[in-house]
Amino acid sequence: MDWGTELWDQYDIIEKHTQSGLELVEKYVKFVKERTEIEQNYAKQLRNLSKKYNPKRSSKDEPECRLSSYQAFLDVLNEMNDYAGQRELIAENMMMSICIDLTKYLQELKQERKTYLLEAKKAQQSLESTYKQLDGSKKRFEREWREAERAAQYAEKTDQDINATKADVEKAKQQAHMRAHVAEECKNDYAAQLQKFNKEQNQFYFDDMPQIFNKMQILDESRVQKLAKGYILFSETEKQVMPIIGKCLEGITKAGTNVNERNDSMVVIEQNKSGFDRPGDLEFEDYSQGINRASSDSSLGTPKGPMDILGKNRSKNFWLFSKRSKLSPSTLPPFSTPPAPSPANGPPSPKFGRDTLSYCLKEINKTVKPRISSFRTLRRSPTVTEDFSHLPPEQRRKRLQQKLDDICKELQKEVDQSEALGKMKDVYEKNPQMGDPATLASQISQTSQNIERLRGELSKYEVWLAEAGGRGETLRYKTHTFNNNGAHDIHSPDGAHSDESTPDPSQAIYAEFDDDFEDEEIASPIGKCTAMYNFPGASEGTIAMQEGEVLAVVEEDKGDGWTRVRRNNGDEGYIPTSYVTISLNK
């Protein structure tokens, strides 16, 4: 069923209906825009929330960061950040596929509807104009016909009048004949106008307006179909990202399942274990029978129990929670040497009387009590020493081990820098046009000083680690060979110090260059480079290249001005970094 057939006389209804449809599209577009704003604000708030609870870089080195529960929380924050990104994607897709598309379609729809309404209005105006012409001819025909009837009646009356002359009769008849002729012409004109109007009216109601109404019906149906697709896109847009959102939620679930409470407990133990031994049993001191001097010396010289044995300090904490709570022999001068034996069952020596014992106990209280009065004092930052002696034994060993690792890495970096400077100096000496070797003297000297300084620190920390009970863990540092342009390691295989000096950089520096390439695994390219100039590659370890040649980058410039590259045939070598344009893989 068509609008042109069924609604041929409902022009106003059709106009109102199509206008209402356009308003519905505009309303839906506005609705989707507000939805995208909600999504964007939601995503922004989620990102801000994740950023707020995400630790700063400085706090990522805290001991808690090693706990699985802490790492799981970081994973939750990262997943929520990705989740926020998906909400932003929903808003962006809705804006592009619904709002922008429907807004553009709506403009076209309005223009097309306006065209159809103008056509209908023009057709209606044409019909109304024809009807006015018809009505005018009809009225003129009616007027002329009445005039003709009056003229005919007057002629007949004149003809019957005996007093009228023949001229008057003749004149009245001519007038009546003329009026009848004009009335006949008006009649014909009216008939013609009527026929024209009927034809145009038929064209208007059966052809023109039905076609316009049918076009508007197609237009309206197209609008409804487009709007329906917009409704579907409203859900499909979110469905498209639901798998990724599901992965984000699965990631949060996985973060929760990855929490290992037992492992966290072990991490806490590893980070906070002091390494102290548990206190031994206290020996009974019978004051009624005299003091067992040997046991007194042992108990006083090496406290092995809580502070409540040293007077009335029963509320104090155990001495073992402080590293410095152990008393050296110097704190107990009366018992620094073994006491002389006394006769069996005899009276004790006067110098070990009750007064002296009270003095010793007071001295011990003075020495120990300020250090371990409470846990609150333990939490105060102790004096930090370079050998980490302020830490418990276990923590000290770990910090020394970590310090050794850092020194070894820094030392290896300086050695690599020294070797690179040596290579560059040798290349400059063989190819003066590439640079002046004298410009590298200060850098080589500074690098050598850094290497010597780091070697000294390495030896110092190895000694401290050995003192802390980590002697076995330092062997792997002594097996490293740190070459400074050919110099041997300061630690020989037997542990002796080598005073061999650094040879002249002009000596052969690529003696083992080819062997290094053979022993190493083939490194994956990290990018590509294009040669801007020709390079002969005459020095050992370098590789020739032609202008415009494309090579694979194997190793970046470490600051020495050289980049390691590889050809497709497998040839590798160094080239000047300034001779090429480099594009690294992301």
C-alpha cells in the first residue's frame, strides 16, 4: 500500500509525519552524543583513578613491590587503564559510525524532503491558478448569458410595441443577437477552461501528488531503516570491544589468582631476616651459695636473654633485635680476664663481691638500655655506613651482594667504553681524515681513572662481603675479565693482584675480534640504516659500504661513534655512525 493511493488527500498529515521522523533522528543523534560524553568521562575518571593509585617511579623500588599481592594490584591498575581505553574506543566508534554518519544523512534527508514539498506546493499552486481561471470564465459566461437574455427580452418587447419604429426594433434585435453571440463565446471559453481544469486536477490527484507522496514514503522508510541501523550499531559498537573488555576482566581475575601468600611470606622473610641466632638458656645464679664465676662471666660477657634479667626492665625488648646490642669485652672491664680459681666451697674473692656485681649490672644497663628501649627506637634511621654494618647480618650480605652487582655492571660498561675508544683511536691513526686521535686522549684517561676507581671499590666490597659471610658468593666476580685496551683483570685465577700496566693503544686491538663474532650467537637486527657516504672499511673490524646501501643494524652506537651492522650475506663489522641514517625497530 502506497501513500499516493491511500493518503492522496492527507498532505498535511504526511508533511507533519515526515517532520516528526526527522526530529526523531535528531533526538537519537543527541542521545548518542550524550552517551559518548558519559563514556569519555567514565574513561577519564578510570584513567585518573588508575594513575592516582599507581606508584611513582621512586616508590617502585620499595620492598613491598616484590610481593605478589602488590604486583597483582599493579596488574589490576594496568587492566583498568586498558579497560578505560576500551570505553574511549566505544565513545569514538559511536561518534564516528552513528553521530557523524546520521547527522550527514539527516542533512541530505532534509534537503530531499524540502524538494518534494516544493514540488507538491508548485503543483497545488498550478491547480489553484487553473481553478481561478475556470471560475473567472464561468462567472463571465454567467454574466454575459444574463445580459443576452435581457437583450432578447427587450428586443421582443420592442417588436410588440406599436409605438416603436422599425429602426428601434431592428436595433434591439441586433443588440440581442450580439449579446447572444458574446454569451456563446463565454460559454465555449468556460467549457474549455473546465476541460483544462478537470484534466489538470486529474493529473494533480492521480499522478503528480501520488508520485510526490510515494517519494516521501520511500524517503521516510529509508529514514526508518537508517535509524534502525543506528539502533543496532549502538549495541554492536560495544559488542565489538566486549572481547577485549573480557580479556581485561580476565586479566584482573588472573592477577588475583596469581597472588601467592606463601611466596609473599618468603619474600618478607628474605627482605627482613636479620641473621642473628636465637638466645640461649639463662643459667641459674645462686646468690646464696656464691656466684659461679665462669657462668657469670659467660652470662655477663655475652648476654643471651631478654632485658628483664638486667634489673627491673622487664617491659623492654630483647637485645637480639638490635645488632649493636651485643656487648664487646671492653664494656665489661671487671670480667675482661678469667677470674682466679678459688678454693672449693670457700668464700668468693673480695673483688667479686655484691658491690662489684651491682656495678657491672649498672654498666650493662647503661650500655644496652638506650639502644633497645623499645621498638620505636629501632625504627629510627640508624647511622648509615658504607659497609652496611648498620644492618643485620643477612640484610648486610644482600646489600653488599647487590652493591657488587652494580659495581660489576658499571665496571663492564666503562671497560666497553674504553675498548670502543681504543678502537676509534686506532681507526683515527690509520685514517687521519676521519678524525684526530688526540681528541680522544682526555676521554681515554677519564675512562681509565674510572676503571681503576671501580676496581678499587670492587675489591673493597668483596672484602666486606667476605667478612659478612658471603665469601663463596664473590667467586663469580673474580672470574670476570675486564680488559682496558688489553689489560688483564686485577684478579688473577689464584686471587692475586696483577700490576700489569695498560699497553699502548697503538698495538693491535682486533686480535680476538673475529673470534668474538664466531663465538657469539647471531644477534637479531634491531633496525636498518642507509649509507649517506662511501666508507672504505680498510681497518680491521670495520666493513666497507657504498652510498645508498641498506644494512641491518645489529648493535647501537654506545657513544664511541661506531655502529655494528650486517649485510644480507652475513658479513658484519663497524661503520661510522655519522655516515648513515638509522631507523630502529619499534
